[in-house]
Amino acid sequence: MRSIDLAALLAAALLPAAASAAPQAKLVSCEPVDCLQVSGTRASPDAAVLINGHEVAVEGGRRWRVRLPVATVRDWSSPRARTIRVTLTTPAQDRTIDHDTDLPVGLLGGRIDLAALVVRLR
């Protein structure tokens, strides 16, 4: 019974830390193009960061960020993707942590050219 209580306490202590460590993505300007900025935390500054299977050079230590042109993200993703896979690999390459990170709404969606837009007041 005591080992179950200890396991429950450890799980409860680790869950909030793991949940807050999920990477986030947002659209930023990198003149002259738009970029996707992905940021997060990692256990070690030496841990590799991969986005959709491609290793990227990041800025920062345990708190890191990377900016990728939207065209690059589009090339590395499936059409109309809504998430990217962010993988953190320990320096010894013995453990990886995968996160499916949400993309900004409509980032990789198709472009729609409107011939006309009608707005009516009620």
C-alpha cells in the first residue's frame, strides 16, 4: 500500500511540470517574411530539438526558441496540418519526448481568393 501512495505522490508532483513544459507556437514577423516561432523548455541545454523530424538550431539554454520561415514549416508538414511534432532528445540520445504542438489557426490552410464579399447589417 505504501508503494502505491509513493507512486501517486510522484505522479502528482511530475504532471504539472510536464504539462507546463509543452512547446508553444506563434506567428511572428522576420522581415521580409513571416515566421513561426516555437518555444519551450528542456531538461538540459544540450538536448537536441527537432521539428517534424528536422533538427533545428535554437536560441537559449533550458528555455529555448527557434524561428522558422512559414515556407519551411509548410515544406516540413503535411498539407493543411494543424500541429507540428516537436521532439526533445536527451544528449545521450537514450530518451526522446514528443509533443504535438498546435499551429496558429489557418497557418497552413489553403488560400481562398474572394471575388466578392457581401456584408449585410441586421
